Amino acid sequence: MEARILTVEFPVRLRRGFRRVAYAGFPRESYAILLGKRTKLGCAVKELYYPTLAKCDANTRRVTIRSTWWETAARYGGMNGWEVLGDLHSHCYSAVYRVAGAYPSQSDWDSLDENYWQGILSITRFKDGHAHSYYRFWPSLPKVELIG
């Protein structure tokens, strides 16, 4: 059985824009909602909706997501013919030797709704001042029930 490759069309201007926001907010996590269209093999991100984050909404370990952000993003997307595809957030790390992974935490998996995408920008800032970052995207997975 051949694995199906999923695609996320994510324009460079949006990648650079979110990276700027995330670097400026480091070490706090940054957050945006993905707006665009679903495709046969994934999605095409057309815009990012950035909610206004209060200091209590984002810290170095998580973003507390407010339902009003998704409602506002859905209204804005609808005016442009887009739908909410999922969300994007940063994981911030300080390191000496190695780059950290852009993998969902357990709470990321638990909060991912069915039919949504989750993007993670991993940022590793080293003691010498330079930083490394990269994106990964994750589709929602079916819930698995263990039986027997």
C-alpha cells in the first residue's frame, strides 16, 4: 500500500510574516488561525488571522485559545470565500547544541479538532544569539479506541 502524500500550500509571505511575529514574541508562543481552501490532498492557506494575544493568553509553554478568535476568523474568512483550516503556533526553545523538534505536544493533539490542520513553527535560540526555525504541519487524526 502506497502512502498518500498530503500537501499544504503555504505562501512564503505568510511563512515569513508568522516567523517575524514569533521571533518578536520569543520566548512566548505565538498563534494564528489558518484561512483558505481545502484541496483534494490537503489545503491551500491564503491568509493568517492573528488574534490579539493578552499576556495571560500566551506564555512559554502554551497558548490559551479563545473560541471568539475562531468565530472572528470564520467571519473574516467567509467574507473572502475562505474557511478556517486550523491553526499555527510556535514552540520556543533555548539550546546549546541542537535544534528542537516541531512536533505536537500531547495537549496539541488533544485540542486538535477533526478535519483541521495544525502547523508548528519550531524556534531554537542558541546562547550565541543565532536562531534556527522550521515549519511542520499535521492533519487531524482519527481517534483510536483500544479494545480487547
